[in-house]
Amino acid sequence: MNVAQILDDATTQIAAALGLDKRVARLEARVLASHGWAVETAWLIAHDTDALSDKQIAAFQSLLLLRLEGQPIAYLIGTREFYGRPFLVTPDVLIPRPDTELLVELALERIPPDRSMDILDLGTGSGCIAITLALERPLARITAADRSTAALAVAHRNAEHLGARVEFMTSNWFAAFSGRKFDLIVSNPPYVAAADPHLIRGDVRFEPLSALTAGQDGLDDLRQLTRSAREHLQVGGTLLMEHSYDQAEAVQGLLRTHGINDAYGWADLAGVSRVSGGKLSE
Ligand code: GLN
């Protein structure tokens, strides 16, 4: 079997098993092959008539089988790009999503590049938010917390690989931060409703449920965050939280209830409000 044949065959299988478009399935087949054979995707095109060794075929087939079972590509190749940088990911962490780049943009708009500021990222997972902020704003003092030590181990490795200075702490939301205040608090907490039907389809089936779901209405963790945020914000400080497409009103209500003024929502490129936050003005 040569390179083109194995990729064609895999494309057909991926498309059929996962109900994907042929074009997407072909991209996935290439990504798996380039990972399995440690070659660039350009190599695959230049070498399409090369014959493959049994070892190469076996390496590819084992990745393909896992993908056909639905395992996310990011876990199979161990990496996912976020804000232009590669992050290591394992099944201990949520796979970084492009949606979360909105939260990062909003945070960056609030962090001056020329002075230091205290920033906290709660539920950091892979560390993609905290590490991106640290690399984009080297003067900021960034603390990132997660209650999962397995997730923190991944975040640590990412910070090391990417050369970011972040202080990591084990903490269930604000638990380990008693008495500490920050200028900016950001979070992409779990916000999916426990019975949401999309949890039984696609990549999410393989992601940590503890990073995805938050009670019956998906708001349990957002409630906890907003309830304690006031104690941990400097006057003039901002809280920014990602949430689901239908939670903006509820989250902004929570912010007002808990004394975070100027509650406001920001829309993504599709015009859907996916981040809400506010400022502690007195
Ligand atoms: N946006 C993700 C999803 O719907 C959920 C991420 C999260 O809960 N923080 O799959």
C-alpha cells in the first residue's frame, strides 16, 4: 500500500464512521498520518506514491482505529493550537476551543502592555488562557488555578514548553485565595447543562465531564464564581467569564446580584453573546 492509497482508504472510513464531510475527513487522515510517521503534511503530498513499511502501516492503523471510535484528534496527536500557539492536551483537560479566544481578546484589551497587573485564571485546564495572557503581556503577574492536579500537570508542561511565567495553584475556584485580590479575573468554567444532548456526540464524549458540566442548568459554577468574585477583585477590577450561547442574561443577572456593577456581555463573530463580565466600581 502506498501513501495515497492508505490516505484515500482512511478518508472514506473516517467520513463514514463519523459522518464527516470528505474534505474534513481527508484533512484528519493527513493529520493522523503526519503524526504517526513524524513527517510534515507536505511530505505526504510529495511522497504519495511511496510504498509504506508494515511498521508505518501499523502505526497509522492504530491511530485510525481510535479516531474511528470517536477519540478526538487533539488527544490522538496530543496537541491543539490556541491563539497561534501549540498546547499539549491529554484527556485530563478540555481541548482548547477557538470560542475561548474571545475571552482572551477581551482580557488583553484590559491588560496594559507597559505595567504590571495581578491576574487570576480559574479552572485553567490546559493553561491555554493564562499562558496566552502571560506570553502576550510579559509584565502581568498571572496566577492560574484548577482543582484537578492532573490538569495542572498539563498546564505546567505547557508553560514550560512555551516559556510562560505563570504561578499555578491547586484550588477549587476561590478556595485557596482567601484574602487575595486581583485586577482581573478570567474563567472558562464548565457551563454545559448536565442533560445537554450534545454531550453524547463528538469530541465532548471523551473530554473530562468535570470540565464541561455544571448542574442542571449549567450555571452552578458560574454562580459560585460570581458569588465570591467581589471579595477577590480590586476596586476597578474586572471579572470576565465565558458561558454558553443562552446564558448571557442569567450570568449578567448573577453579576448584578453579587455586586459586580456594569454587567455586560460580549458577542462572538456570529453575534452571539459568549462572554459576560463586569467591573467592581466601589
Ligand atoms: N464550549 C464547550 C462545549 O460546548 C464547553 C466548554 C465549557 O464548558 N467551558 O463543548
